[in-house]
Amino acid sequence: MKNISVKLRIALWLTLLMGLLAMLLLAFVLMISKMAATETAMSQLSQTVQSNLRQTKMIGGFLELGSDFSFYRNGVSTLIYSREKALLAGRIPISFDVEESFQNGLTRVVSSGDEKFLVLDLWLPMGWEEGVWIRGLIEAPENRRFTFDFLKVALVIMPAFMVLAAFGSYWIVKKAFGPLDSITATAMSINEAQDLSRRVGLPPKKDEFSQLAATFDELFQRLERSFESEKQFAADASHELRTPVSVIKGACEYAEKFDETAEERQETISMIHRQADRMSKLISQLLSMTRLEQGIDPAHLEHIDLNELVRSLCEDQAYDTCRLFLELHEEKLMVSADPALLSRLVQNLVENGFKYGGPDGSVWIAANRRDKEILLEVRDNGIGIPPEQQDKIWRRFYRADSSRSDEGGIGLGLSMVRQIAQAHGGYMTLESVVRVGSVFTLHLPVPEET
Ligand code: ADP
């Protein structure tokens, strides 16, 4: 049974159930029909015997039967017996060969060999002493012959019905399981061909399996996207790491051959230092992003004052106060956030503001509550971002254009900013105009207690 497919198992189960139901139905029909037939036979017997009784008279010591008297009518045989139980008139059916005592007015079942009869006796008194017994006999409907005929028909019909039920239920189940087969086939082909672009592709329907197929398609799509982005990420990360490594290697080889003075060697060492710093920054950023993404280092949310966090961060970082302006209110602005992650987000945005703001550019930080959101804006009057690049800058390793890579960025800052916003149940928006400036806004949900 374990190796039988689910389809076959359901079909077998349904067939068995139907067979059982059909048998129960058959038994029920047999019982009801027997009861109805017995009822009819009894009433026929009673009517015939009563009618014959009315037609029976004794005139001058002789028995006289009316013209409506019938010895055999509606399957009922009528017999007339004397007071001493001697048969006076009528013919006993051949199959009725038992000595049955007379009981006035009681219909009963009498077995005779294989057959059963319904018997009704009525005593017809004639004068003080005399009288006759009128006996009616009818074959009982429970005669095996009747049941046997019925069963014979049922035995022919039942297997046909069962076969039909088996095929019918298998066909219905097979049809219903169709999408599941497609899902399995697609999953297998993805597995074999290592091709995540394949889809089940069933027309949208409301049944459970079609919905499952649609869910699988979405899943395959998400898997494909995340697989592609992982591939891209690995390629970008190795490319980004290869650059400083080759610069360091080149610098070492050059220094070995050509650096003679202490200044020249110092210059090479500082360059190697810068490249090593860049690598270390890249690796640590990648690590924290992966940890956050995979939930290794999840956000530890606390109730904190956003204004306070921004103020102390700016003091700690010792930003140029002539170029950084805080637009914070005195009262507290409570948020549910991880202080370390939120500080990192603000830091990334402020540093970008300075980096892409030019030497005289300024940066403004404002925090506000609007409707059901807490907004933290980091604004600059820098170079701005062209509209076609505004979606792309959030991607890992994306840098707006080559001139900007001179700023020494590695293209992970904003990707991390967005990831941190999402880890807080929030999101980022950007408004930017080229050569006017940019506004990066963090939208956070208002914590429940406030
Ligand atoms: P990085 O600064 O290391 O290059 P980011 O992810 O922080 O990487 O930013 C991605 C790109 O978005 C930057 O290369 C830059 O071109 C653009 N960008 C980010 N912030 C600003 C800003 N305030 N003004 C203009 N361009 C910006």
C-alpha cells in the first residue's frame, strides 16, 4: 500500500466506500421492499378471504358459494374446511404440505420446505353447532426466489457499478492532481537542468492545487531573483576585493624594485595602508549586512529618543559643525530601534551628504512625527542624483557614475541603510535634484506605547 500513488489510494478508497454504500443501499432497499411486499400480500390475503367468506353460505345442509367466490385470485388460494378440519373445497398448493392448525383471524407465516406462506383462517359459523373454516394462502414475499432474483440482478450491476466508480474516481482524482504533477515535473526539471527560470505556468484557477502551483511559481521566481542577486553579489564582492589586492601587490613589487629613499617607501606604505583600510571596511560592511540579512545579528529594538540619538552621534563623530545643522525639537521623539544600527544608518547618510556635497556643501538632519510615522530626514545641497539612477543607488556595489567613485566609496552604504530601515519595519525614500541636492528620508512606524 505504501508504494501505491496517492491518486490510486484515493480512488481505491472512494471505490471501497462507494461499494460499501451501494451494499448498504441494497440491503435497505431489500428490507423496505420486503416490508412493503409483505404488507401488500397480507392485505390481498385478508381482502380475498373476507370477500370469499361473504360469498359462502349453508343452505339446507349444503354449502353454497356465490358467483364472486374465487378459489384462486390475486395469488391467494382459498380452501374451505369442515369443523373437523376436512377439506371441503379448494386445492392446496403443491408446495404447501404442512399440517397447520387453524387460528381464527390471525395472519401468520408458515414454512413449508423452502417456501414460506402467509396463512389466514376465518371461522364462518352456521347455526349453533355448525360452521366452516375459510383458509387463505399466499406465497410470502420473503420467498428466497424473490430475494435471489433481486440479488442476481444486483450481482451483475454491482461489479459494473464498482468498475465505473473506480474509473470515475481515478479520473477525477487524476484531473484534480494534474497541477501537482506539473509542479513535480517543473521542480524535477529545475533540479536536473539547474535552470531556475522554468515555471509551472498553469492558468489561474481557484482550486487549491492551482493556487499551490501559482505559489510555487512565485517561489521559483523569488529563488531565481535571490540566486541571481547572490551570484551578482559574489562576483561584485570578489571584484571589489581583487582591486585593492592587485594595487597592494603592484605597490609591493614596485617598492622592491624602485623605492630607494625612506620617503618613497613611506609613500608606498601609506598607499598599502589605504588599500588595506578599504578592504577591511568592505569586509566588515559585507559581514554586518550578511549577519543582519540572515538574522545572525538581528536588530535589538529598544525604546529610545531619536533626537537624543542624533545629537550624541553628531557630537561623537565630531562633524564639522559649520556644515552640519540639526533641526531637532526639544521634546522627545520616541522610536523603537536598535541604537547601534540606527546610528550607522544616520552616519552613512551624513557621510554621503558630505561626500557628495562638495567642499562647501552642508548637511541638515531633521526629525519629525507625521501621522503614523516618525520621519528622519538627511538633506544636502550637493550634486544630486539623476532620476534614472535614483532606484539603482540602493543596490549593493552600485555607484552612480565613474566620477563619483573617486570619492572612495564602495557602494554598500545605501544598501545597508535600506536594510537597516527594513529591519525596523520602516522604509527609505529619496527626493533629489541634480546640482540642487538630495533628501534621504527614513520612515519608521510610531511605537505602540506612544
Ligand atoms: P558609496 O557612497 O560607497 O559609493 P552608497 O551606497 O552610499 O555607496 O551610495 C551609492 C551611490 O549613490 C554613490 O556612489 C553616489 O553616487 C550616490 N549617492 C549616495 N548618496 C548621495 C548624495 N547624498 N548625493 C548624491 N549622490 C549620492
